[in-house]
Amino acid sequence: MIPTSDYLLLSGLLFTLGIVGVLIRRTAVLVFLSVELMLNAANLAMVAFARAWGQLQAQSAVFIVMTLAAAEVAIGLAILIAIFRKRVSTEVDPLSEMKG
Amino acid sequence: MLPVYLLPLLPFLGFLVLILFGRRFPGPLAGALASALVGLAFVVALIDFFSVRSVPMHELLWSWLPGIGGKGHNLEIGFYLDRLSSLMTLVVTGVGFLIHVFSIGYMEHDPRFPRFFAFLNFFVALMLILVLADSYPLMFVGWEGVGVASYLLIGFWFEGKINANAARKAFVMNRIGDLGFLLGIFLIFRQYGTTVLPSLAKMPIKTDSALELICLFLLVGAIGKSAQLPLTTWLADAMAGPTPVSALIHAATMVTAGVYLVARSHFFFSQAPVASSWVAWVGGLTALYGALSAMNQYDIKKILAYSTISQLGYMFMAVGVGAYWAGMYHLVTHAFFKALLFLAAGSVIHALQGEQDTRKMGGLAKTMPLTGAVGLIAVLAISGIPPFSGFFSKEAILGASFAYSPWLWAVGTFTALLTAFYMLRWYLLVFSGTYRGQAHPHESGPVMAVPLVALAILAALGGVIGPQLLGSNWLENYLKPVLGLPSLHNPATTELSLIAIAVLLALLGFLWAYLRYRSGRLTDLRGFGPISAKALYLDDLYAGSVASPSKAISGALERTDRVFGGGMSATGEVLTEPGRWTNLWQSGFVRVYALSMLLGTLLLVLYLAVRMLGGSL
Amino acid sequence: MILFLILALLSLVGGVLTIAASNAIHAVLGLVGTLISLAMLYVTLDAHFLAAVQVIVYAGAVMVLFLFVVMLLNAARPVSSRDPIPYVRELAVIFGVLLAGSLLLVLNGYAPPRSLANAASDLAGGAPGPVGAVLLSKFLLPFEAVSLLLLVAVIGSVALVLRPQVQEDPAPEPAAQPGRGETA
């Protein structure tokens, strides 16, 4: 059987890819996409842990996370559309009115 | 016999009414009210004058500061009316009344007409408090009060910066004198335990150094108020005020308060020979200074201002040499003819729509015959031509000063020559020759003419109260119970020759002025002219010796302040700079915030990694 | 093992594509690839139900939504405007490498609490039945809360995207600022 740490390493790499993507992507949709990648990396780690411990709770939790992600995507994309209507752009950098 | 407190109360009521409800009085009504109240005060003064001849009136009104000088030593508000103060109240209310009436005409177009009369009434009230005070502290109240009135009235047309500055200058220079007066009062209380005038007058006063010091302090106060050397320069600038103010405050009454103070304190000064000689010589030098400064002025009021300084110097000479009655005599006659001169000048200025430069006058005797005539009377009076009032009072002073010191007499007599010169020059520049201006001069209305005539009569005949032709006279005898001193008298032949010399010199001065200015010629005095025009550079001397160092010090302090302020700001800058760096982080860019999240995650995981490495090592 | 490596490689390639593709459609498709690879990895981890949900919900519904929005918003074209914060890119890469390195270091030392064979047998293959039993017993409250959340999300997204039917304010919406709208 493939050791859990291998899954965890893959999860870590995907997570890193996701967070770098959040930072280097300048379109809101793609930033969102990168966030999904991070979520899935975390899910992978969770499922790997479920097998390591032999517990189904973790899998249930992953299910709930997926549902949350779906809800988040629905709301997030709706917000994106609303912003797009106002600004005719989905870039994140112009959205910088909240300066300190 | 009417209560004395009525005297200051009446004008003070006028002040209150006019300052509070001045706008309710349409047209000249405010002036009429103010004049009527001062006139009433004059009536009261007159009635009291006749009733006070035998016994002085001393009214104690209320206790002001009970127990201030220990048990039983109350500071009380009280008025003291004796022959000296009675004479003074007559001058203040009488001349004041005439000037009030004149002002109704002079100020008729002024938008702040009621306020002007409120201030005038205020002045008269405080001047009467000064005159009638039974103690030095109360006298000081009046002293300061007239200073305030003077300040308010010099700066009455406060829109002009020059006027406001002149008012401030008068105020500040008076403060220097007031400090001397205050110190004198403190020392009097310390030495004699009381400051009440009648009580002090009854005390046996011994000649000692403390007394000399008291008298010198009082002299400093008197110098400030009466614009004597060296605190003289404010009076010329005070001419920035309306002309009736110059007549009332800066010629007839307030500036003579210094003379009155010395005469009132005669029981001190008669025992203080050193201080008295200071008084006399300050007066003599100021008389000379004023006359020299007046010689080449062109402002119609400045000439009169310097002449006032000069005449006040005469009065100081008189009270300095011990001839207190002569000082009071000249005070009275001077009040008449100097008020007349100023009102005549005011009439001219009024007719010429505010023109004050004598170079743009001339020939006004034709268009303003009455003003010209009364001006001539005043010039003759001030120059000491018999039988006008100035002659008698000036002879009294010169005679007394000759008996005191021939040198002082020489200064005074030379000043008399100069006086005749510059006064006739004034008259010739204004009234004779041909008119050099553009306005259309006309004689003023009856409101202004009546006071002129009244003052002209007084200036011409006012000398009758004490002609010192050989021997004693009415005024001297009248004041003797108060001042109680043998005055200085010369032998008859000396007296007569002194009179002859003085009159001759005055005529010589007239001749000199006539030859130079007879047909309205405008020639400056050669050599001395510019010096006189700058008033012997006294203002420049003060500017150099006091103002410039003060400015330098304040400039240096300001620079120091800037250094410290800069240091403070720099500290603040240094402290806020790190804040500005963190501010960069709050750039508003979402990705920068996300970067911080990444950084946080990284640090957390790095920590775990380092721990793990540490554990495995 | 080989299967794992292939799937891992596929998911990583998909991830790189997600964050690096200049065309947004490609990025979405890359993520779809990753998600499907992950679903297969779930199968190798005895989570069959989750694998199915992953394919249906994630790779299916959610990614279709993404594609839909990308096309709707015309966001497929790469961003060409000047980057106002260029340093973020470099820092992100540096930090990312550091993070990946430390994560590898940390996760590589993971020691499983029990033998994998025993543990895997307890999972019952992650079949819908056992997973559902856990969800509806131990996780009942979160389960209901999430269902409520989904309802809120549905209503919320409709409310957010809904155009007002009656414009009370006749003023037109602010005009697109030139130079900004064209690059979107």
C-alpha cells in the first residue's frame, strides 16, 4: 500500500500551487479557481488521514467541505458577476479602495 | 452745597446710557445728552466752588478694601474737594463742556457718533475721579481710567493702522509712568501707613532719602501722563485722534494730571528739594524740547502737540521750583488757550474736509474770519503778549524760576522766544497769505462757533484770576490755605525787567516768524529744520535703543523656538516613519493581503520544519 | 504505486496549468483534470463515495459553473494591463518554494498511528452507507447546518445576480472607464 506520507506530500504540493496561484493570478475568477485547488489539496490530506486512522468521520468531513465549497462557489461567482456589472472587469488589483 | 460724588456720577451716567443704548439716539441727540450732563456737572462744580471756600469737603462713600493695611486701615472710596481740586473740576467740566458742544458739530457725520460721546463722558467722569480722589489708590483708578479713555479716543478711527498704533504707543508709554506712580504709592504706604491725602497733608513730613525716592517715583508717573522728557513721544502721535479729543484730553485736561499730581503732593515735594529740582529741570528741558520740535512741523495739529509738550514743561518748571500756584495758574490759562487753538485747528480741518497739512492751507482768515480771529487771540495768549491770559501765568512761572535759578529762567525765556516764533508761524501758515489747497473752506456753524468764542473770551481775559504784577494776587491767596507755601518773589525792579525781557523776546519771535513767513512763504529752517521736523530724533533714538534690541531678542528667541519646534516635529516624524512603513502593507491590494497570509502560513510551517529538523538532529 | 505516481503527476500538471495557463478556459480544464485525478486517488484511498461526489459535484457541477462564468464575463483573455504590484509575483514564487520545501520536510516525517491494512479494512471501502451513517448520526448538526447554508447560498446568489426589474433611479449605471473595461 502506498504510504500516507506520499499522499500528504502530493497534498502539500497542490496546496502550494494553489496558494501561489492565488497570488499570481490577477483575474478574480482564476483566483477563485486557485482557491478551489487549495481546498482540494486539503481534502486529499483529509482523506489520506481517514485511511491512516481507519475513521469514517474524516470522510464525512470531506463531504461537508465539498458542500461548503459548492456553496462558496455559488456565492463567490454571484459576487463576481455583480462586481463585473459595476466595473466591467474581473481584475482584482483595481479593487483597492480599502487602503489603510 | 451739592454732594461731590455727583460730579463724576453725572458724566458716568451719560457714558453708561450712551454705550448701552447709543443706537437709540438719532442725530445729534447723543451729543446733546452728553454735553448737558457735563454742563450739569459744571453747574455742580460751580456751586461747590463757592461753598467750599472755607472748609474742604471730604466725603467717604464706602469701604473698598477693609483692613487692607492691618486692623483699622481701610481703603475707602472717598472724594476730597478743597480749593485745589475745586479749581481743577471747574477747568475739567467747563472746558470739557465747551469741547463737548464743539464736538456735536465736528463729529456730526461720524458713523460712531454716540460712541464718541460715550467715551468723552467716560473720560470726564474718570478725570473727575482722578481730581477728586481723597487717596492715592483712588487717584490711580482715575489715572488709569483716563489712560483707557485716551487710548480709546486716540484710536477712535481704528480702521487706520497709524491710529491704532498711536493709541497703543500712548498706552504703553503711559504704563512706564504708571509703574513709577504705583511704586510711589507703595512706598508712601510703607513710610507713612496711609495713602489718604488729607491725612498725609497733616502729617509732619521730614526730609529724608525715602521721601526723595517717593517724590521721584511720583515724578516718573507724572512724566508719563504729562508727556515730559523722556516719555514724551506719545503725545505727538496721539494727534491721530479726533481733534476735540486732542483739545480735551491731550491739551487741556488729562496731560495736566501730572502737574496736578505734583501740586496735590506738594506736602511731599516741598520737603524734597532734590526731587523738586528734578521736576523743575525736567520741565525746563521739556519746554525747550517741545519748542524746538514745534519749529519746523507742517501738520497743523503736530505743531500744537509739541507746543503742548512745551507748555506742560513750563508747568513742571513752576511746580518744581515750588510755585505750585503758578503751575496751577498756567494749567488753567493753558487749558483755555490750548483748547481754543485745538478747536480752531479742528474748525479748519473740518472746513477743509480733513486736511491737516499747513502747506495746503493759507489765507483762511478771509474765508473763516471768526476762526482766524480766535486763533490770533490764542496765539497772542500762548506767546505771552499782555494783556492776554498766557502773559500773566507765564510771567508768574518765569519770575518764580528766576528766583529759583537764573539758568532755569534763561531756558524758559528762550523757550518763550521760540514759542512766539512757532505760534505765529502756525498762524501765518494757516490763516494768512493765499489759499494753497483745493477744498472750499467755509466758516463752521454756530454749534462750533459758540465754544470758540467762549474759549476766546476766557483765553483773552482768563489772566485776571491772578495777575502777579508786583506782590500777591487773588489766585495765590486763594490757593494758599491748601498749598500753604510762601512763593518765590523777586524784588519789584527785577520783576519788571524780567517781564520786559520776556515780552521783548516774544515780540522778537513774532518779528522773526513774520519776516520768514509773512506772505505764506514755505521755507524750511536751514540747518536745524530737519532736526526739528524729526522732533530731535527722539523717536529714532528709542527705536534704536529699545525697539531694535527688543526685536533682535525676540527674533533670536523665535529662531530658538523654531529650532526646538523643528526638533519636536522631527521627533514626531521619526516616530511616525515606522508607522508609514507598515502603512505600505495596507495598500488595499487583495493580493498583498493574500501574500501576508502566505507569509503567515510559511512561517508556521517553517517553524514546524525547523522543530522537526531540531528533533531529528 | 505506478498508478499513484501517474495520478499524482496528472494532478500536479493540472494544478500547474490552473495557475499558469494564460487562457482562462485552459486553466479551468486543468483544474478539472486535477479534480478527476484526485477522485481516482480517493478510490485508492478507499473513499469510493467521495470519489463519486468529487466527480459529480466538483468536476461536474462546480467546474461547469466556473466555465460558464468565465465565458459570461469574457474573462478568458489574459490580463494585459500593467501589474501595479509586480513584487507580489516574485515574492509569491519565493515564498511558495519555501513553503513547499518546509511542507515536504514536515509531511515526509509523518508516522502512521496504526498499520494501514487494519485501518483500511475499518473504512468498509468508504461506501455510501457507512459514510451516510456517520453523517446522519455523529455529524447530524453540521449536516443540517450545511444544508441550510446551501439554501442561503442559492437564495443569496439569486439575489446578488438579480437585475432590478423596475429601475427607480433613471440615472444610468456608471459608464465603463476606458482602458479598464477593454482589458477585462
